[in-house]
Amino acid sequence: MFGFLNRKRKSLIGLDIGSNVVKCLRLDVSGERPILTHFGMADLPPEAIVDGEIMDRELVIEAIKEAADKAEIPNEPVASAVAGRAVIVKKIVMDKMSEEDAREAIYWEAEQHVPFDIDDITLDFQILQPDIGADQMELLLVAAKKDMILGHAELIRDAGFNPLVIDVASFANQNAWEYLAAHGKGKAVPAEETDEAPVDREEDPDPFSGGEDEAPEAPGPSGEFVALLDVGGGVTNVHIIKDGVPYFTRDLPLGTAHFIEEFQKQLGLTYETAQRVARGDVEEVDVQLVSDIVRSVGMEIYQGLEPSLSYLKTSGEATGIDRIVLSGGGSHLPGLLGFLAEQYGVPSEVSDPLAALDYKPELFAEGEAAELSPLLTVCVGLALREGV
Ligand SMILES: Nc1ncnc2c1ncn2[C@@H]1O[C@H](COP(=O)(O)OP(=O)(O)OP(=O)(O)O)[C@@H](O)[C@H]1O
Ligand SMILES: [Mg+2]
């Protein structure tokens, strides 16, 4: 959502440090269609990242190095993301003023909206509606704890990389979705010409810089409320957008780990078998029982989403969501997509970012690309941050 960088690059590495799986990939964006040139991932033990917080730096650094080694990725600048409670995204209303003035005033405004000391946070914003009447405008405020951003950048440096962009995971997910929606699945679309002069920038990560540079290409206004649901290992990030504007970002403390735990408990499965079930392999189990468990944990996701949706409805902003896009490892949970589609009565799909890219088949084992594609959504959204 924020165009963090001004200069067009020919390639960028996306590094998604998930709580279960670290993914890294490199996209060559010099041609008409992005090319995935390198890809690697590595598992993280559950104790390394808990509730979005890094508990064991060494384990995380090791996993980044392992993923990078597998990818044989060159040492080029990296776009990565933070998530969790240290990031706050909120719509606010303030007096009408120029963007430049707002950049100063936002610090005063933020004090009322952010439960952290203002000296400890980095802020960015986007003007959503420049005039909502009564001399007021509406902004999207994004605040992140400075020490978290710096710590994340330091971690990447310690793993041997140069962190160029520190984004917010849910915005990277949105970026991937918008790219896919704009470019269609598997269709080659000419890259748009730009006559924008290159602008020098510092090589230090400046996560919330600018805002004046171009927004990512969004599809034409569809007026659809799209719920991007990233069901990761430990959390489900709900990011509701309409025409390129985020309305809600929320983390629900439910991920594949919770489904796996229930499979183990209720079906008496080993962890390994329960993992396989979570990935869609139901050969060894009673499909009906699995489906019942998925529905009951899925119901918790549905109910967790309710407050956000009620707010959208009562504020008159939406009558409901119009589409569900599932990403992350939880996309493979048997019956989850169908359950959500049924609950909301809307079209639902699994995110498939690889469909918009070219890549050598050797990068993936047989059948692996389709299996991994939804897990790579955030990572692709990161690597697409610039140049396309
Ligand atoms: N092909 C796969 N490879 C690895 N994990 C998979 C696969 N398919 C499903 N999974 C499940 O998805 C989980 C990882 O999902 P994902 O990569 O979205 O999580 P994460 O990004 O690490 O977590 P979070 O976003 O919560 O920090 C694994 O723990 C596993 O249960
Ligand atoms: Mg994730």
C-alpha cells in the first residue's frame, strides 16, 4: 500500500520470516512479467517466534541462512515485513491540511490513537479521503514500534543481508493480491512505461518514508470488499480492503497449529499425521471427522471476524464482505475454504501468486509449486514492492 521506494530496481528479494516457515525468493522485474529466479524456505521451531515476537534470534538467523542457502540467493537488498501487536493500523480523522503539514501534525494526532510512547514509534499515513466535510479529512495511520523495526532490520543484517524495506505483512499480502487482480492469472501484460526520474535514496531501511511516491498498481475500482485471510502457523491475519484501501487489519490468535492440535486431540493422531492432514492429505483419516474439526475451528475464525464486520456495517461503510481470499499454510486445511464461502455466501479463492510469475520448473519439485503458492503470498508481495 505504501510505495516505500522511489527508484525502480531490476530485482528484489522478498524475505518472509513466518513463525513456522521462513521463505525467501528473488523476483527479476526487469521484463514484462516478473520472473522468480530463486526460491528457498526453512522451518522454524515453534519456540523461535511466539505471538509475533522473536524469542530466539539465533534460531531465526539460522533459518534465514538456511532458506537463503537453499535458494542460492545472491546478496542483494531485501524487503521484509513485521506483523503483530507492535504494528497498529487505524483510520483517523483530522483537520484538513496539506500532506506536508500532515506529516508534522500526525505525531500530535497519533498520541491519541497509539498506546505507545510517541518517541518510540515510527509513523506513516495515507490520506484516504481529503475532504469528508466540516473541514476534516480521513487518513490511514500506520504506527510501528521503532525498536521492533530496527530489531528486525538488525536481524536481517546479522543473517548477512541488506534490509532495504521493512513493510507490514498484511500490506504485502494486499500488494500481492492487487498485483494478481490487476495482471490476471498467468496472463502476460506489458509493464507500464514510466518516465519518473530515478531518485537517490539512502540504503538504510526507512520503513515509513515518503508516501508521496506511487501507490502499487491496484485494479480498477470494483467496489468489492475483499477479505484477505492469511491463515499462518500461529495466527490468522484478517485484512479487509476495498479498491486498494485497507479498512481493517486484525490478527486472530488461530493458525494451523490450532487445527493440528485438534486433529491430534480429537482423532488421536501423531503430530506428523496431523501435519499431513493440515496440508490436505486425508488418506489415513476419516474425512467427515476432519471436516467437522475444520468447521468448528473455522467457526472461531468466523466469529473472530464478526466484530470487525459489524463495525463496517454499523458505520455504514459496507453491507458485508464480497470475496474471501485465503493465503498461508492454512489454505490447505481440508474444507476451510468451502466452510468460509458457505458462511459468508460469497465467492472464495485460494491465493496463487505464482500464477502471475514466470519461473523455471526446476525451482520446485513436482506438484510443489501449486502446494506452496499460497504460502508464498506475503513473500511475493514483498518482492513486488518495487519495479513493477
Ligand atoms: N507445503 C507446506 N509446507 C510447509 N507447511 C505447510 C505446507 N502446507 C501447509 N503447511 C502448514 O502451514 C504452516 C505454515 O504456514 P505459513 O507458512 O503460512 O505460516 P507462517 O507464515 O510461518 O506463520 P505466521 O504467518 O503465523 O507467522 C505449517 O506449520 C504447516 O502446518
Ligand atoms: Mg505468515
